Amino acid sequence: MGWLLESLNSSLGKKFIMAVTGICLILFLIIHLINNLTLFLGPEVFNNVVKNLETIKPLVRVVEVILLLIFIFHIFNGIRLWIENRQARPERYAVNGSSKNADVFSRTMVQTGSVIFVFLVVHLQTFWYAFNFGSPLTDLHKYYEFVADSFKSYAYSGFYIAAMIILGVHLNHGFQSAFQTFGWNHKKYFSFIKILGAVYSIIMAVGFGSIPVYFLFFYGGN
Amino acid sequence: MSDGRINLKLKIWKQSGPNFPGSFADFEVQVSPDASFLEMLDELNNDLESKGLEPVAFESDCREGICGTCGLVINGQPHGPIPKIATCQLHMRNFKDEDTIWVEPFRAKAFPVVKDLIVKRSAFDKIMYAGGFVSVNTGGVPDANAILIPKEKAAESFDAAACIGCGACVAACKNASAMLFVSAKVSQFALLPQGQPERYERVQKMVKVMDDLGFGSCTNTYACEAECPKGISVRNIARMNRDYFVAKVKSANLEVEV
Ligand code: HEM
Ligand code: SF4
Ligand code: FES
């Protein structure tokens, strides 16, 4: 197993872990978005979806643990790479020319990632905790009403929307970056992958962001 | 301005040795727009020397963009603001009268400053020793065209081989990663039949030495490609990643010995 650990600890190995975990998270977000968009189908549908998930709780738990591990690896490796990469250039340039040779998406992965992390903590604390450990509304299986109630606050919704835009920024670089890391950069197809990544990122940002927007501005209450 | 010459303010990094602290020194020069950047520094140094002052230390050799010694970071960009040229090919007509120009050495842990603008790039040589060659047995001269190579492969390999080892990719990368250089050197052999026998050994060895020397990890910002004087493509990095992962999975060796 020594060779495996050594390989995964090499500069390319760490990138490989970032890319594998990143792609897993990208796939997870698709499922998560589809699930969340059922909110637009009204209280009955959404509450039923959540109730149905309750019936397969053991499976959900397994997925949650895998997801947690993926996040831990992704975050741990991302921060480790960031620290090591800063150490590789102990003295900074007086004039920072990076805006002239690299786009803002690629230069801010650790910053956008950190915002996503803060969001994740807040998000889990509000929704995951209430859905799993109960709250006055979720105890009555009124999950939809709980979501609607949460997004009444301008501050909370604003934070959500901002975080989703940042997520889109992170994904726009991450998507194509993962392909490059795996070595799938082909002259003919890579520009398509870049566009696909941008479209995916916009769908994620708009899709997830539309939920707080809806409850803040278009939802009249019950 | 007099007879078309332009006045420039230079802020040049001065550092007397590897373990000394450095700082920027201010200079003012009047230079012909037709002069190259290095000629401008030559004029400055002549002037300094005639006054009994110490010249600015910088490196150069071919002065035609093929040797890779002349790299400077000019206003934050390795080899200056014009794409696909080396510092020696940069002309002063690309600057305006009264511009201030910051001139810094390449900065990376693996490229320590020797003096002023000169950095030690022997880390690249060490990577080359690890695998930047093809081993051949001596013997009779092989027949021409005994090994057929498709035109596109030869061209692609040649594009990778155009790397002059200048280190601008490391200087440009926010992570001081040497991936563009190493991948160019890996690719030029990986694309040709002659490179096949050692293909997967080579990539593992070169990456190992690269890592040991303290270069950062690639985060795919592609700044290297943007600043490379030879336009080396980041597709070479993708190829190297692919070869490396294949090598790690297939190779029977438990340890990479360099
Ligand atoms: C749903 C959440 C997330 C998704 C879908 C995601 C996705 C991705 C993807 C696909 C990559 C590119 C991998 C590669 O370059 O090969 C990436 C890179 C990165 N992520 Fe995330 N990420 C998420 C959350 C986070 C969080 C919470 C952090 C926390 C710090 C983070 C930090 C980073 C960093 C620093 C990189 C750059 C590493 C590199 O380019 O080598 N990400 N992410
Ligand atoms: S890849 Fe380009 S920038 Fe890097 S050393 Fe070679 S020629 Fe210089
Ligand atoms: S002096 Fe040789 S490349 Fe510039």
C-alpha cells in the first residue's frame, strides 16, 4: 500500500483527489438540485418527497457518510494544496500580474471554497439538523413550511443567494479543471467541456438560488 | 523626449546574494524605442559602470529567444507584456514615455536568487537528469525511416520539444509549479516511438524529482501557457497526468528510484 499512499501524496496525486472528490460533489449537486426543485411543485409534493426519503433512512445515512468523507477529503486536500503552494513561492512579486495571465475563477478557488464551507455549516445547521433532529414544524412533517419560514429573512436568503453565486464561480473553474487533471484535454472537445462547465455552474447557481428568491418575493404564505 | 527616445523610470530588484535581503532600486533611463529590453539594461549598466557604480546583474545568452536564460518579470509578467516572446525579444516600443517599469527576478522556492535578477534554475537540470532523455545502445547507425512516425505525431512532439527551459511557467504560476516544463519534456518523448520503452518510468521519475525540489502543485490556472515564450500547450500537462496515473496503476515497481 506504500506506493498508493506515496502516489496519492504526490503533487499529481493530490490533484487527482481534488478532481475525483470534486466530480463526486458535482454529481451530488445535480441530485440535490432536482430534489430541491420539487419545492416548486407545492407543499404536498415536497413534503411527500421528504417523507419518502425517511422510509429509506438507512440508505440515506450511508450516502451521507460517503458525502461527508468526500467533503473532508476535498476540503483537507484543497487547504493543504493551498498552503503548500504558497510555500513554493516564499517571496511574493511586488507587481501581481496574475490578472493578465489567469482568470479570476482559477485564482480564487480556496476563497470561494471557504465561502462554500461556511455556507455548508450554516446550511446543515438549519435544514439538515431540523429535518433529522426535529423542530416544531418538521415534527409535523411540514418540511415545506419550514423551508418557507426560513427564507422569510432577507439576511438569511441574501446569504444563500450570495453563496450560490460563489458556488457557481467555484464550479466554473472546477468542472473543466477536473477534466484537465484526469488528462482529458483534447483539442477538439475541451472547449465544449469548458462551455458545459459554465452552463452547469449557471444552472446550479440559478437553480439553488431561485429557491430563496421565490420564497422571499413570490411566495404569499399559507 | 528627444530624437524619439523615451524616458522611463525603472524599479529594479537589487539583492547582493542568495542570503541577503533585497529591495527595489530606482533608475531613470532615456532609451530608443528600437532598443530591446536587454539593450536598455546594457545601456543602464554602461552608464552605471562609467560612474563607478555597480551594474545590475541579469542573465542573457543568445538574445534571440532560443536559449532561455534571459527571463525577467516585467510589471508582474514573466518575459513582459507581449505573449510568446522571451525578454530578449521584447522591444522598448511596447512602453510609453514616462512609464514606470518594475523588473523582478523569477520568484520560486526552487529558483533561489543568485544576485539581483539572476536566479539559479539548476532544479530544471535535476529534473532532466531524472528522465529527460532516451537511453540507446551504441552500435551501427540505424537506417533512415526504419521507424515510421506519423507527421502529426512528429509535429506535436516537436511543439513540446520547443520548450527552451526558461522557467517562465514557474515564474507565472501562482503556485510556482513546474508542470508545463516537465510535461513538455515528458511529452516530447511520450509522443515518439523512441520514447516508448521508458515512457512510464520516465514520467514517474521526473514528477518525483519535481516534487522533491519544492515546486508547487498545478491548479490549472493556465497562467504558464499564457506566459510561455514558446506557446507550450497545457494539453501536455493533461498528457503527463494521464501517463502518470496509468504508470502508477500498471507499473510493477513499488518504489520509484531516481
Ligand atoms: C458542493 C461543494 C463543492 C464542489 C462541487 C466542488 C468542486 C470542485 C471541483 C470540481 C474542483 C476542481 C478539481 C480539480 O482541479 O481537479 C474543486 C477544486 C477546489 N475546491 Fe472545491 N468544491 C466544493 C466545495 C469546496 C469547499 C467547501 C472547499 C473548502 C475549502 C473547496 C476548496 C477547493 C479548492 C481549494 C480547490 C482547488 C484545488 C485545485 O485546483 O487544485 N471546495 N472543487
Ligand atoms: S514550458 Fe515554456 S515557459 Fe516553461 S520553461 Fe518551457 S519554454 Fe519556458
Ligand atoms: S537570451 Fe536567449 S532566450 Fe533570451
